[in-house]
Amino acid sequence: MSVSRRWVSDAVFSVLSVDSGQGRQGLVDALDYTSKQVGRGLQVLRNRGWVRLDGRLWFLTKAGLDARESGRVVRAGGKGRPRGIKTPKKRTFRQRAWAELRRSGKVTIPELLLVLDAGESKRRAHNLEEYFLRLEQVGILTRLRRRAKGGPLTSPGHVVWVIPEDPGPKAPIWRSTKSIIHDPNSGKDYPIEGRQS
Amino acid sequence: MKNKLVNTQNVKLFLAGILELERRGAREANMLMVVGDAGYGKTITVRRWADMSDAIYLKGRPKLSPNQVMEDLIWELGEKPKHTIGRMEKQARRLLMASQQPIVLDEAHFYLTDKASPLEMIRAVTETSENAVILVSTEEIQTTIRHFPPLWSRVIPTVVRMNPASLEDVSLFCSDLCEVTVADDLVREIYHHTEGRYRVIKNAVAIVEQFARRNRLERVTTADMVGEVIAHDWRDRSPLKVRKAKSRAKPRAGSV
């Protein structure tokens, strides 16, 4: 039977004590796991600072004892719900578009796509349209009254986007699940239904 | 019309200049000059490169001071500028060392005002980290910067000169951007009327495409478009029409 090592860690954690140490073979005999599994489990506990090795014997540390008494268990998985806003590490397409919008001062989406080498991509165009519309809703972007010429014969032209007040070099982040725009330059959040007061 | 950048001679020249800058022998010579008149693709080429290399892009403006330059630079590097010029200089050095981003100075002639103190400030903060600095301006900057030997010595000998489009460039524009086939004689006609200015060439290509759509043509020749307005003179905005084949013996004044 294959067992997640963290569950093995849980089992090992439950049998160790502060005062009397146990060797690895002893743990193997007591818990009915292989030596390799027990070894990995001990490593997990050691990484948390809950066990220590003294000679060839494993002891529970004070921190480990406190953790066990408070009901902590060792399980696989993440550290719980995400906390804080994560800014993307690599340059995303929207970040590149934001940088180019700031460089040019005012721009249409086709011009942006041209500079960003995505001129033929409808997916990219739609991505930017959606993003800019959200930024417009919260006042970070605005559109000029006149449109730029272009498009099919009957087209009224392309919208020209402008930043009325430059918030900074970091692109605003559209958090669609929370319906807010987060500005990483100032740390402010703008609810999409209205502007921040 | 397709929306893509055409790999013209000017683009190739620019990339060759960048390569020259990266391969330079003297480490302190970290500046490259890109010069050319308006309409030859200077700005779009540099902006495209700035996006690809994640460069810091600063634009010169009248009455620029070293203080303003430092504030702009630090703001672009993502921090709030400190209050004094000395502290801003240290702050900028630290940030540039960490990011190693190249810097593009558009309208670079404005950085040569007040005895070139704005550009001297840029030189001072990029000296240690050797960040590449691209100076974009008109031809006159070459004359002006020579008056400042400490700066002039830091510009690499290769100057990227953005030239008017050649016939090959116009042909490339037509084949890469136009949704219909443009015959060679019409390409020559476009070349003749546009005088190598990329904006005008692009407009001409758009006009040819619209003409083709209206008349349901897949291939357009000079004969199809005789008498049609193909471009407008960039000086006085007068319309320029496609000529008949036999009247093309004399070239227009000022054409290449």
C-alpha cells in the first residue's frame, strides 16, 4: 500500500517523546512502515523543528511537544488559503501593455499589439479590451473623445486610451473574483462598480 | 491591413547597433545614438526594442533639470524618490545595479540643456553598473554632444541612422501588410510619392487595400488606380495621385 509520507510523519510524530529517544529500526517495528518511509517522515518532522537526532536516537523537541499538545497534525497540501496579493514575477502580457501605454502616452489597442508583436492575435486583443474596460470603470484609464482611424470601411475607428494620472510603473491587477482593481504602486484597491472615495 | 512590424533596413541597422553596443570593448562607453528625422520608424523601432528588453523609457522635455531626471528614473524603477539629489543619486545607483535594465532616452536633445547636466546625471548613475543608454533624437544631437567631451567619449562610434525607406522596404511593406497583391509598378509608384516616409507608406498601403475591396480586386496595378489619390504630401497635405504609365518619365522634385 502506498502511503503519503506526511501521514507517515503523523504516525511517527505520535509515538516519539521528549525524554526517551527511539532508533529508526524501533520506529519501523512499531509502525509497520518501511525504513525508507519512516526516514522520510522523520525528515519532514525535522524540517519543522519538531524532532531532533541525538546520536542514533530520535527525540521530540519542545516545539514538537507543544505542537502535539495543541493538536497539530502533519498532512500533505498547502499552507491554507492564499494570503495577500501576489504580484506576478515574470512580465505578463498585461504588464508589457501597461509599460507600452505609459511609454507612448496615448495608444490604441492595435498599436499596442503591433509594438508587443501580437498584431494578429484576437485573443490578445480581447484580453486587453477586457482589461482596459475594467481600468476605465475605476478611472485609471480614460478614452479620448475622438477615435483613431482604422479597421473595416464602416468602422468608427479605434478607441484611444490615455492614463489621466500615472499611478506608476507596475500594472494594475484586475482581481476578477473580488471585482476590484489593485494598484501595486500605491497598494490601493478600487472596487469595480464605483471609484474609491 | 495586417497589423505587424515590418523588418525594414532601419530595424536591421538598429539591431546591429545594439549588438555593437553589447560587444563594445570600452566598458565605460555605454551610450548608443539613434538619429533620424520624423517618419522613418525611429520611435516604433525603439519602443519595440524597449518592450523586448524591458528597458526603462524616459522622454525628454523642455527645461529638464537633473532633479527631474532622477525623479523620473527612480519612479520608473518602482520606488518613491528621496528628497535630495544626493540621496536620489545613491538610490538610482542601487536600483540600476539591481535591475540592470537598459535606459532609452527619447527626445534626447532635451537632456543636453543646461550644459548637459541631465545627461551627466544619467552618466553618473550608470557608470558603475554599465547599463546601456540609448539616445534617440534628430541628427542635430551629434553636433551638440560633441561640445561635451566626457559624454561624447562615452558614445560608441557606431551611430544608428534611420534612413528613408528604400524600394525594397516599400515592397516589403506591401507584401507583409497588404491583404491583396500589389503589382511591382504600383509599388514603384508608392515609393515615388511617399519619399521613404513610413507613415505615408502605411497610409498608401491602406488606401490600396480599401480600393481593392471596393472594386473586388485581388491584385492591384497602376492601371487600376490611375487618377486615384494614393498619398498626401507631408509638407502641404496636397493629394498625390497615381500617374499614367507614360507620364512617369520625370521623377518628382525631392524624391529619392
